[in-house]
Amino acid sequence: MGVNVGVTLPFCNLLIFLWPPAHGCGTPTYEPAVSRVVNGEDARPYSWPWQISLQYLSGSTYRHTCGGTLLSPNWVMTAGHCIGSRTYRVVLGEYDLTKEEQTEQIRTVEKIVVHPNWDEACLSCGNDIAMIKLASPVVVNDKVQPSCVPESGEVAPHDDPCYITGWGRIYSYGPIASKLQQALLPVVGHSVCSGSGWWGRTVKPTMICAGGELVSGCHGDSGGPLNCRGRDGRWYVQGVTSFVSSRGCNTPKKPTVFTRTSSFTKWLSDTMLQH
């Protein structure tokens, strides 16, 4: 059991109404410094401009709890298990959590819509996804931009060189990162990840596995994106960080498990249009 942690035109009709066409999606102003480094490393500042920090109010201070992905001016996608009864805010344009860099955009939350079939008592049942409506739209600039969303049913191929990003713990039970981290997490195909000795039946077709024993997501990365570059050169959020092994963040044959975004494309668009 785990613990919480092609050329396509995504949302082509929806984004005409929700996002000014000039900005597009998945094309950061500051190109990520992607490499084959298998351990986490500091990301190039603002090179993942859709990455957000979901923070909760603790006393008089907000603390980072999960990541998320900006999809439109008013909407952020995260994991269902990241949501509770706390008071939340969303911080965009963030890089170093310990500093005020004058690039941050802070938004209160108007509404949170958790997938109706998410069950916190059954992580392996899937549907670990939620949408957050911001109280006011973000200002698009060189540091805050949306990610692309894959077409419904699209499956990232085995060994696709994708990247996890977030401020999660830098090792099991360690401190969270202060600067945004990125790590290469190649996709592990469903036929492999669901095999005996791997995750087995815990992993459903609505999930996507990535990474391995040397690098993985960890607590605090939850809700953040699995970023995969499409054949059109744009970045797509193929997954929402969901869980890792209860034995630790870096466990052999237990790659990080993500909610497969393309399994929920219609739900995402319906949620944005209906709320």
C-alpha cells in the first residue's frame, strides 16, 4: 500500500474561452534545464511556470503541503488526498519557499472540487484528483503560465523521459526542499508497473508510474505534475503525483504513482465549465 504524497491540441475548444490564445500552454519563457540527472536537482528558476505551491493556514502562518498545476486563469489541478478541512491558498510564480522574491502571485480559494469517486480510505482505488478555483484570475507573465493537458485516453509511452517537479522532502522523512526541485522520472509502462513484484493490482489503468529506486517523488510533491514533452515541443501534465511506497520514497520496483491526467480530461473540462 502506498502513502500519500503525440501532436495534440489539449482542451482546444475549452481554452479558447478560458485562456487568451496568444499565451498558449506548455511553452515556458525560461526553458527547463532538462538533463539525464537521476537524482533531484534545483530547477532553473521559473522554468516550470505552471507549478504551484498549495499552502494551508497554521496559526498565523501558511505552510507548503502539496504541489499543483495551473490549467487556466482561475483553475489549478492537484490531488484529492491533498484536500482537507483546512484554510488554503495558492502561490504561483514561486521558486524559493524561504524567500520573498517579488514574483509570487498569491490567490485565495473560491471553491475546491474533489473528484466524486475519490475515497481517502482507498488510495489504490484511484480518482486521486481535485480542482481548485481561484478567487481571482492569475496574471499571465514570464513566470506564471499554464501547462497543456493531454487528449483523453492518451498514454505516455514506456521510458518516456518525463520530469517530476515540487518542493517535496529531499529524502524519506527528511526536510522539504526550499528551492523548486526537478528530477528525471522515465515512465514505467502499465504492463510492467502492474506486474508481479512491482505494484501489482494496486496500480490501475487510470494511473501512470514513473521513476525507479534511485529517484522518486516524496512527501510534499503530492498533487504536483509529471511533466512530459509532446512531439509538438510543448509540455503536458501527464500525471498528478499520488503515492509512493510505504517503505520509503526510493524503493526498488515501486516507482512513483500518479493519477493519469488523460483518464480525467472530460471531468476536468466539465468542472471548469460548470463551476
